Amino acid sequence: MDKVLARGSGNPAARPRARTALTLAVAGVAVVAATVTVASSASAGTTLGSAAAESGRYFGTAVAAYKLSDSTYVGILNREFNMVTPENEMKWDATEPSQNQFNYTNADRIVSHAQANGMRVRGHALAWHSQQPGWAQSLSGAALRSAMTNHVTQVATHYKGKIYAWDVVNEAFADGGTGARRDSNLQRTGDDWIEVAFRAARTADPGAKLCYNDYNTDGQNAKSNAVYAMVQDFKARGVPIDCVGFQSHFNSASPVPSDYQANLQRFANLGVDVQITELDIEGSGTTQADNYGRVVRACLAVSRCTGITVWGIRDSDSWRASGTPLLFDGSGNKKPAYTSVLNALNGGGTPPPTTAPPTTTPATTAPPTTPPPSGNGCTGSLTLNQWQGGFVTYVRVTAGANPINGWNVVLTLPGGATITNTWSAQPSGTTGTVNFRNLDYNGSIAPGQSTEFGFQGTGVGPSGTATCSVR
Ligand code: G3I
């Protein structure tokens, strides 16, 4: 299935620049093959962060506090990345070495560095079976449950307002084909420990996105199915969860799955953001570069894939250094994998709505995140991703009881907000009240089904609902 889409072509002010034709051809999977030709007025980003920002995404890295005195390391960090994840410094053993005595020294160094250099922070991780302090490892039952809740509350409160997203719970499911929870001291306190952690985090820092994060969930398998069922259940019961992190540690024994994009998309269809949180791919040269490119393009093809974090800067910084899995060599030189990632970020332009989906998730069959209207017409519901100085708003257009063949969404931007980029709709302007009209390919929506468009801008973005009418 090939689809060719020209985006932004209706904007007379734009100087469309045909970008690289991306061909996602995944060996052995006939359904995932798409060509996306993108025309956009945006200029190509020259760094990972600026290229990702063109489509409203971030590009981050894991950071170790003790390396912040290494000038080569810091030079690359400050030049290339706009999100950081403390590699170890926010973990339970680091932040609460003795019960109820908190030490934020190293984590604070990373947060301060990020803030001073215009980067955001992913918090990692509040509740995890690993890297617990000794005192917690020896607890069980109600005492452990209470200690965990206190830990989540204290740490999330300390960083309140400073964290873009928290990995609230990390790696809670077992490997293998059972789909069971991982056995751990936390799990033995009762199945509900995960939702207790999420509720405590929401109470402590209502502004942070709350994520579940895991590995070996990058393709569809028993483990990712179990996480999927948990997220579905949380959404149904109102347990606060906003995002799912896919660690994406790859090597020859655990390659990039052929259904990587489809797996991201099915989670996104549950109404959560998805993020690639700890990316590294062992290897070298063209093969490694190609694999990195595939991963980046998969994220770009999923509108709710909001960003990518690599798990370290130079190969020598990696927890798997011998596998040379990162984008810079030990001397800090850009590897072919770097160029592949940058090209993919620039080629991707704006988040395709449903432009290059595997055929398993066609554009208009994603479940609506809001109940469809019972009558005719359509509704428009907004999801806002806001950061200091900028925003991305996603608008889900849902058909009512009858099929529609064209739609208009009207919304009013807050004063001072200016749209810099729109995808999957044609805007009438960039400020004030803006009318967004469907493009040729996404005007038809079946009853109760939906499609999504989005826009990026400066200032404070709109949220809530928008007026939707049928054309
Ligand atoms: O700081 C001590 C040092 O004082 C001591 O001399 C040395 C001796 O072993 O250990 C040092 O601590 C190590 C720490 O990294 C900092 O380098 C720990 O032993 C080591 O276990 C720890 O490894 C971290 C690992 O998580 C622990 O599980 C890696 O750096 C970190 O990259 C890795 O990250 C995890 C994510 O959090 C979750 N997903 C998987 C990912 C990779 O394992």
C-alpha cells in the first residue's frame, strides 16, 4: 500500500520544499510499506533537538550528573538535546538512601543544568523493583506499600512543576509468554500497587505527564499485550495515566520489531502519548544507521509519539559501551547513525496523522477519545502539549451518528499565540480565531469514528473543545 501525501501545499505563504521520500519497508511484513512525500515551509533542523522540534517533538538523552564536568559531553548535550533523563540520579536508591531522608543533590544538578539550558526533564523512575535502597528491599506488605507511596509523593513533590513526564512505574511486567506481572516485593504488596503509585504521583504533581515505562514491549507480544490491557483498564477506570514509554534497547538478539510502528500506534489509540524512552541500538555503520532511521520514522508516523530519548550521548557513556549503541563515538564525533536520525527527523516534517499506518490501523478506525455525539455532525476535542514558550495541540474530530464527508473546526487561540505549523488540516490563519478545514484524504469519517490533525505554535496553546461542523 503506497500513499503519497503533500502536506502544507495549500498554504500560499509557504514555499513548499519537497522533502526526502521516506520508504518504510520492513522486511517480512507486507503491510508496512508507505511512501510519504512531505512539503513544508519549515527549515531543516541542524541538531537533533531542533529537527525534532519542527514537528513538536523533543529529542532527549540520558544524562549522568558526574559527567556534567566533562566539556566534550556537555558541549554535545547542550548543542543537540532538548530533553534530559537522569540516568540513575532520580532512582529510589539515589533519592532516599535512608528511609524518609531524601538526597536530591545529583538529580538537582541535572535539573538545574536542564533548566539553565532550555531543556525539559523526564523523571526516571518513581517506583521500580530494581535499584531500591537496602532498607526498602527488606520491607514487605503494608510497610513497603506505605514507604513506596511516601517515596512517590515526596520525590514528585520536590520536583513539582519541573518535570515534563515521570516514569511513575518502571518494568512491572514479566518477560516471556505469560503476560504476568513481574514478581517483586512491590508486586507482592498487591496488584493495585501500580495504580496507587500513579494516583500518588498525580496528587503530588498534577502538571506532569505520568508514564508507564518498560522494555521488550516494543512490538506486539504477550508482555506488551499485558501492558496494553493495563492501560486500557486504567483509562476505563479513570486511573491517571498519560503516556507509555517504550525503552527500545535493541541488539541482534532483540532487533527492532517489524511491527514497531503498529505497536506504538495501538497504544496511542488508547488515548495516551507514547514516547521512546531509552533508545540504543548495538552495531555500527549502515546497518545501525538504518535501524535508527526506522525507529525515528516510526515515531514520526504516530502523531502521539511525542519524543525520543537515547540512553546516553557517546558510545563510551552507554551501559552497553562494548556494543557501541549510540549516536556519537567515544571521541564525540557524529556517527552514521546520527546522520540517519537527523535526516529522518527532517524528512518527517510534521506528525502525520495517520499517513503511513500499517493497514491494521486505518485512519478513521482509531477509537475516539471522547464519546461520539449521538446526533449528526461532529465534535472536536483538543489535547494540549504545552511547554514554556510553545505548544502542540492535537484535535480529534469525531463523526456523529451519520457519516461525514468534510469538516470544519473553528477555535480561538489565546492572545499572543501564533501557529507556526499545521498538519492534516488547512488553517485559515495563524492567530485569533482559526478555521481548520479537512484535507482531501481525511474528510470522510464513518459514524462514531475519528481522525486527528494538529498544529504547533508559540505562546500558550488552546485546549478543551472546539466547534466542529460538517461541510
Ligand atoms: O556509582 C557506583 C560506583 O560508585 C561504584 O563504584 C560502581 C561499582 O559497580 O557502581 C556505580 O553504580 C552503577 C551505576 O549504574 C552508575 O554507573 C551501578 O553499579 C550500576 O548498576 C548502574 O547501572 C545502571 C542500571 O540502570 C541499573 O539498573 C545504568 O547506569 C543505567 O543505564 C541503567 O538504566 C536502566 C534504566 O534505568 C531502566 N531500563 C534499563 C536501563 C538499562 O539497564
